[in-house]
Amino acid sequence: MRLFIALNIPEEIKEKFVLLTKRLKYKTKKISWVKEQNFHITLKFLGEVKEERLPAISEAASRCVKEIIPFTIMFAGVGAFPNIKNPRIIWAGVKEGSAELKSVAAAIEDSFEKLGFAKENRPFSSHLTLGRVRSVRAASFSFEGLADDFGSFKAEKIDLMQSILGPSGPEYKCIESFVFGGKKQ
């Protein structure tokens, strides 16, 4: 099973990202845009995992969220990794809740390292991936004039997600949710 830990976002905010990506599609065709149903914030990519490891993964995720208090996330701004002049990933930024997301991601990293999952080499960056650049020349457009506010929502849980790769791209399926404060959902 190909797994990752994510913070999924509400439909009303996904719709705003869909409108944005539709506008950007007209500027370039050299970017593979994320499908509406796949918009999320990745907190930890676990990779290929044997199904028998699911109970340990579930326990580790449960431990991570016990002390977390729900918090607000506000999306604003658009940018690119590694930079705008040489983009590989087009993203929406997190204006509010970034520190809390970093804290959640750090707790997940620590907990999952104990299960044998390697820690990320790069520091966590609070963002939502909008698209992946297929050609270096795709960067010939500007982010100026794009919406600066995509809305906010209350983050109350994280999800263990399965990525099922198919001919039309990945399909994501929620395996289990872990509510902040250790409550059952």
C-alpha cells in the first residue's frame, strides 16, 4: 500500500483552487494540475507499506494528535518550488496556521521515525500543491494578479491516506482519521 499522512481540506476551499487552476491552465499547458478531489496538505509521505503495519501506523498517528488543539488554517498567495524562475511545483501558501502545521508535522516525523520511517531531509513547508511542472519552459507566466485569499477552515484531524496509482493519475482513499485531542471520529 502506498500511504501518506494528510490534512484534507473542505470542498468550498477546493472549489477556489479549481477556479485558480482553470485560470492558470490558459497560461501554460506544461503543468500537470492536481485534481479537485486530491487537494490536501501532505504532512508525511510513508511510501510503500505492508498492510500488516497498519495497526502500528494507526497507533503512532493516534499518539501524534492527542495533545493537538484544533487550529485555523488560512490559504493565501501562490508560489513555486524551488523558486518562481525555475518552478517544479506550483503551490498555494498557508498564511495562518503555518506554525501549528509545522508542529503537527514535527510530531508525526518523530513518531514515525520510531517505526522505521526515515525523517525528511528538507524542513517542512506549509503549502498545498496545485500542480507539477512537466517542462522547465512552463514558468513563462507571472503569478501577479492571482487571488491572495482562498479562505480558511478549522483543522481538526489528520488522515491516513492511500494513493492508488492508475492510468488517469493517482486516486486518494482515506483509510482512517485521527481527530485532534485524541477523540474518536
